[in-house]
Amino acid sequence: MQNVKPIPPNLPRAGLLRWEIGFALLIKLLFLIGLWFLLFRWLDRPAGPPDIAARLALPAATPATLSTTTVKESNHVR
């Protein structure tokens, strides 16, 4: 029989692999945050700042709706 030397595995160092995985997860997290901002923050963004006074104002009562309800006198004879 011949003496066969075992071939050492050609694996990267564990520390380097840890850094690569961490960097890939960081890039993925940044992309997910950017996608969240794109979809939920900037998608329906108004053109200008919101008008708080118009949002909190009560609707004005129009006199036309009050005058359309007429009171009918009853036909009861006293």
C-alpha cells in the first residue's frame, strides 16, 4: 500500500466567515429599512405640511338645511 496523505479541507477561517455573514445581514437590514420607508412613509406623503386648523374645524351648519324643516300645524279643533 501507498502512504496517502489526507487532504486538509479548504475552508475559510471562522472569523472571516463571521464578518461576511454579519456584513451581509447588515446590508439586508439596511435594504429592509429603506423598503419600509419607501412603502409606508413616502408613498402617501402629502405635498405640503398638513393644515391642523382645517382638520380640527367643525363643519359649518348651513341655514338652508334648518329652514327646509317646516312645522305643520295639527288639525285638532279645540
